[in-house]
Amino acid sequence: TNDWKSLPENEKQLHDLFLSGKRHPAMKMADIAMKMKRSPNQVFILLVGLSGSEKSSTVNYLFDKDIVETGDSKSVTHSTTEYILKLKSIEWRIPDLKLSIIDTPGFGDTEGLEKDARNIMTIKSFFETHPNIRKNSYPNLVLIVQNIMDNRIEGESSDFVNMLKGLSKVGVVDIENPNVVAVLTHAASIARNPKRWEEKVQKRKEEVKAIVRLYLGVNPEIGVQENVPEDYDLEANGDWYILPNGDKQPKILYQACKSILNRVSDEIGHEAMAVAFRPGSNKDIKKGHSVSASDFSIEDVLAMHSFLLQLIVKVPTSEVGRMLENYKKQKKMKSFDNDILILQVRFRDLHIFKTSDLQNMSMNKLMTKFYPVRITKEMQQILQEVFGLSYEKLRD
């Protein structure tokens, strides 16, 4: 059809359109969105990151528009606030496609863990009180922005891990239809030599992917970006700047977002991203829903604060932890380090401390216990060589 049609807001509107005999791409797109627990008529991108990660300027650069306020290394945002882009999809004849950027306060700044707890509460409350977000639904994308040079990522009690722990408690990460993209900013600052740059970036990508997989239970797409390409004399090529490995930015970040949206067949999310990313497209902006960090009682904040402060059990101190640590030292294979860390932490969380706890345990049963963390082929090799675990044969 060549008719223009708004996206239906709910199942009843969609059902009435079908009964009326109407047929339009917007109907199919909304139906898919509701089945995969997304909003049928609005696309949401949640933006999170540590202070100084430049999450606001990252999304402004990606869409070539000053959408959200930017600042220095200390977070300028004290609320979770929505910025709505009003878009038009000519290809699918949708006149009022809405893309919401949900900006959040920076985590891990000088105000401490209590401030982080308040920040997590603003995100939780935002999704619970937004008038156009369906109950038990997810944002189309969660962009986790991290300065590639920031060492606050390292260690189980790091600011980065505390941020992920908080996200795991607010119901924004979709395990069944993954929606997470990690963005490594300040990319040009990590090295000048192209070969060295690629090696360091790849190492950082693997570290971030392993940590996100461990604490959020999903494999994220990873994008890199240099927000001030002129400062590093990156070569300009039309609308793009060329990173040291030849990738074009911000196209490479857009492709990471597109990849995860395509992976789960999120057609509305894909179309909104494509229209907003297109140079020269009309992008009217207005502020939407907002939740302030000062809106919560001290009891609510203390409960979240307590969760973030949960005691860390040193993983190598258990019998299985020590065996995995010794295996790592013997093998001297850096490629196994992240997988071994995930195994150590997951065993700890499941209260598997001794080899006797693994008696009568098959690889199949352990996979079920590990869910939503996926046991990779590398992990399977480690488990087999260290603990003798194997697959249970299925009976006829």
C-alpha cells in the first residue's frame, strides 16, 4: 500500500485494524514488536556509562544532532530523562516514527556508591512509570558507553561492574532477544601505530564482552568511536572519519547497533535507527518523561546500595577456584583468562566450591545451572580438562 499509517499503540488497535481489512507494514512491525516485548509504536535506546565516558556526545555524534546535554568528566545529569526524536519513515510510510534516547546520570563519579544506587533507582522508576512503555517490556537497545582508557572496568568491585550489577536488577536487559551494545569511546587515544592499535582495541573488546556476558548474561555487540577525530588527525572521508584499522566512524557504531537489531528481527528499531542516522534527515527533538535522582526515599536507596555492596568472595580461594587458577598458570594462554574468570565467578554464585559438588554433574546439567551465562566451547574444554566433565548421553 502507498497509504501512510501510524504504528498501532496496543493489541486492541492492531486487532481492530485487522478486522477492518487494513493491511500496512506498520501493522506487521508492531505485531513483531509486541511479541518480542518491545513497545509497538516507539523505539527506546537506553544510554548508560561511567562518568567521563562521553555517552551524551557519543549519541549526539552518532545521529549528527545535539540531542542530549554534554559536560566534563563529572556527570552533568542528575535524572533519567527522555529525548524524543520525531522521525518520518518514507520507505514504510510511517509519518510519526518516534525514537527516544533515554539519558542517565554517569556512574562511578566522586559522589560515591550511594549516588550510583540513586541512579539505578531512576532507571528502574523511569521504565515503571513511562506512559508508553509496556509492562515487562524492554528497550530496543541498551548502549553501554565506556572510555577505552578507563581502568575502572577492572575487578569485581569496580565501578563498571557495579553499574552492570545495577542494570541486572532493573529489567532492561533482554536475555531471550539480546539488546546490548557496548561502545568503547576515546578509541584513537589507545595507540598510534595501526597494528598496535588494533591489538589493544581487540583485547579491550574481549575484556568488555566477557564482563558484560558474566553480569548481564548476554553477548553484546561492540563498537568503537573517537568523539573528537580532529584532535587525532583522523582522515576524513565524506561523512566519515577513518579509524587506524580502516573502519569508518560513526558508521561502524551504527552497524553494531544494526547488527543486534537484525539479530532479533527488531524491524521498528532498525528503521528508526536508519532514519535517525541518515545525514540531513529531519530530527525534531522534545523532552519527554523524566525521573530525578532526588525522588526516592532513603529506604529505597539503602536497599539498592546494600545490593551493590554485596560482599565479594575471592574466587580463587575455593577448591574449584584454585584448580582453575592453577590450570591458567599451567596453560599460559591469555585467550582462556576471561573464560576462567567467568567459570570462577559463576561457580561461586552457584555455591560450587569443592570438586565433590561436581560429582554426578554432566556438562548438560551444568549448562542448565549456568543459564543465562552461556558455556562456550573454550569453557567446555576447560571443564573437561580440569574436572573431567563430559556430556551425558541421551537415551533412545
